Amino acid sequence: MKLQEHPRKERLRLKIAYRKQHLKKGPRLVVIGGGTGLAVLLRGLKEYTSNLTAIVSVADDGGSSGRLRGQYGILPPGDLRNCLVALADTEPVMEKLFNYRFTKGELAGHNLGNLLITAMADMSGSFEYAIQEIGKVLAIRGRVIPSTLDDIVLAAELQDGSVIVGETNINKTPGPIQRVFVLPGNLAPVPAAVEAIREADAVVLGPGSLYTSVIPNLLVPGIAEALREARGKKIYVCNIMTQPNETLQHKASDHLKAICRHSFPGLVQYMIVNSKEIPLHLREKYAREGADVVETDMDELCKMPVKVISDELSEEGDYIRHHPRKLARLIIKRVLGLKHPALWTGADGRRLPWGPPDGKTENVRGE
């Protein structure tokens, strides 16, 4: 005798199945960057579409990733792991497991997710395959791709002409950065990354470290060229706070100019900036670390061929981050408009709490 499924469980199963089908009809989005900023954005966007591709920088040479890179000759797994966990559609305990960091013994400082990626790469002989398989384990909504599979080293030329080699060293340099470049210069892009950019409805740069997370992807031959030729909309999410040393005294226009200087003029069509005031106690905390709020110098931005979108997007905790849902909502509205209104409805037919609020529009300049 076949046991009948409990009605409540059956409804839940059907709701999940409908949700998955619903997400498959979402827009094709590509996000480019690295670090924690990219993971924040992915957590928001995965609620609207599963047609997501994260193209991630692999120039990291510090911490657990740097140690594994040196010992096993693999690409640094840390930023890729962050994106995999952000896109995960699995139990919270699995996410905690992948993010678990050892504190004692020989494994101190290592992250379990990094070790699992390393083990999979060592077993299969393919780093790219390892990322794909870990993605399956986490049942991610979308895919995560390194911008290159070649061994990449990031270097920076400072305004005084001196050269700093290595991402970790660049993060520590006190001098203003004139430009960054990669070694060797004949890197090959991952074909799937180039294809995703060309087919995307929109490509989003950032948020994340300007010179060490976002721009390094554009320095891989073929990535910036594919972005320039892409038909989808090109959006840059400006950081809310400057970074000690790396972007000290950088205004919003300086961020955008740096991106264009390392790729092509006019590459970005839309620029998203935060308009929410940062609490004084957090500003003072950042000031002690050598950072401050990124100033939105609208007068200078209005001289550039970009549409500036300003909204209250910050989320306060121990540190300032973009609010995942607010940022994703703004991007989806700007990318889609009324093209896919069904996306504002959840799988069970209810209105999503982070859908477009009635009567509210974002502040847009440059249109």
C-alpha cells in the first residue's frame, strides 16, 4: 500500500518546484568582482533569478587562500567559496560548515570550504571542475567562474613610479595607486565567462575592492572587450566606504575613472551610489582605520557619460555593507523595468517584501 504524502508537505514540495521554475525564467545577470562585496550582491540577486554568473578575481595571495595557492599550486579558492556559499540553496548548517575557520593546530586560519575545494581540485586534477562540483553540493542558484585559470599575479604602479607586486602588498601600500596590472600579460580568459558576458541582460561590476577585486578581472584579456561589445546594460556599484591605502580620498567619480582607465572610456552606463547617511560612531570607527565615506561628487559625475542612480542602500552592523535585498531590487528595477513584472511576485503568489514599494522611485541623475 502506497502511503500518501501529507497535504502540507505536498504543498511545500510543489511550492519549491514552482519557485525553481520561476527563477529559471529570470533575467540573465553577470556580476564581476571578488571579496565580500560580491557575495553580498549575490545573496540579493538569487531571490530574483537563477540565471546568475559570478565572474571572480583569482589574484588573492594572502590568508588561507594564499597558503593553499603556494602549497598546492591551485588558484586561490577564498573569493570563489564566498560566492558559492552566497548562492547556496541548502540548509544553513551547510553554509556554516563551508565557512568554518579552524583556530588551532596546523589548520589554524584555514577555512573548511577552501580545504574542500582544494581536495576536489587535487582529486580531479581540475580546479574548474572542483568549483562546479562544490556548486552542486551546495545546490547553488547560478554558477561561479574564475575570470582566468592561469596563475595570475597582481601588481601596482604608484604615483611616485614605484611598483608593488602582490595583492597583499598592494593592500598595505600607503601611496596613491596610479594603475594596476597583471603578470603575465598573456592570460587567457575562461571561455564560459566571456560567453556569459555577451549573452547577459545586464553585467554588474562590484561592489568590492576597486583595485584588487573589481579591476583585476578587467585586466584579463578578453573580459573588458566582451563587456564593451555586450548588448546588456552595464552597471557599476560604487563602494560605500573608501579602503585604507587602496582608495584613500577617492570620490565616486575617481572610482569610475579608474575603471575606465583600466578598460575603455564609457564602459559603464549606470552607476549606483548610496545616499543613506552613515552614523557618526561608524564613521569614527572607519576613520581610526584610515577610511571614510565615499563622497558622491555629482557635479563631476554629471560631466561623465553615465546615469547615476542614488538610493539608501547601506546596512549597518560592525561594518558598513550594502543591503543585499535593497541593492538587488534596485538593479532588477533598473535592468528590467516592467519587462518581467512577475518577478515581483513570490512562488506562492504573495508580493515579495523587497519588491518595488508603491509610489517610490529611485533618484536618477544623467537621464
